[in-house]
Amino acid sequence: MPSTTRLGRRALLAAAALPLVGCGGRGRDLPPLPPLASQAYRLGPGDQIRMITFGEDALSEIFRVSDTGSLALPLLGGVPAEGLTTDELSVRIAGLLKSRNILRNPSVSIEVTEYRPVFVLGEVTRPGQVTYQPGMSVLSAIAVTGGYTYRAVEDFVGVTRVIDRKPFQGRAAPTTLLVPGDIVTIYERYF
């Protein structure tokens, strides 16, 4: 039978470790979210774009990238858009209009009018979908969802982001900038 001194030491060690377990919690062991590369925005499902075709009002309209990553365009049908910049999509559409003899010298311009949303889950007042705005940080997305609950871990969050067409889950600070399609998870404190 262990001595009372040994039991006392074990109890003391267990009591000392308890706050560490509570502070650690879920999400703390995630790898850091990689910094954003400064590159042009790439279109994805849910983005809404405005296509302007100079001199062709029938081909100037607002379209949404479908869940399959394409645009349903008049005269052209489905045009893949996912992963392209607005400039690359402009060139692709102009090339299709020319190669199919629809227009001789098309001039196409594309701009994003509405970005796909960011999702905020976990310990916020109103979890859910948030309309993305350029320059949006984790903290501003949390503010739109009504702020943290009293149980929230406030010094870091989990962010799931598609990087190189694969989902990556990393730890991020509240000041981290978001991109459209990010999923932010606010974790619960254990005590």
C-alpha cells in the first residue's frame, strides 16, 4: 500500500496539472495557420461576379459561380471558373466568344460583386454564415456574430482554409485576416 506521502504527492501533482489541462483545451495543439500569400484572389463556388462585355448588353450580367465551380453563361453554357483570377476568367471567356465565332474581337471585364461567405462556429452568440468583406479579420467576423460567449477561448481560434485545393486546419490569432470560404471555430474553455 502506498504511503500517505506518496498519495499526497500524487494528489498535489494532479491538482497542479488540472489548470494546464483546462487552459490547453481543444485547438491549442493545431499547427499555426500559414500566412496569406500576396496573390490575386481566386474565384470559388458561391462567388458572384459581374461580367461586362463591351457593346454587348445581352452578355453583360451578374452571375454566380455554381457549386461545381462553373458559370452558366448565355451562348457559352458552362464555363469553368473555380481557381481562376478575374483576369484569367476574362481572357477565357473572350477566347471562347471568339473561337465559337460569337464575337470577332470581344472585350470582357470581370469583377467580384459578392464573395463567398465565412462561417463562424462554436462559442459565439450567433454562430453561422458571415458575409465576407475584403480585409475582414477573425475578430470582425466574431463581432458580426454577436461576440464571444462567456465560455469562449479568446486568445486563439481554429481556422479551416482550403490551401492548394486541400483543407488545412490551423491555429490563428483574433487579428488574423480571413479569406472567403474560411471556417472559424471558437473553442470552449474547460473552466
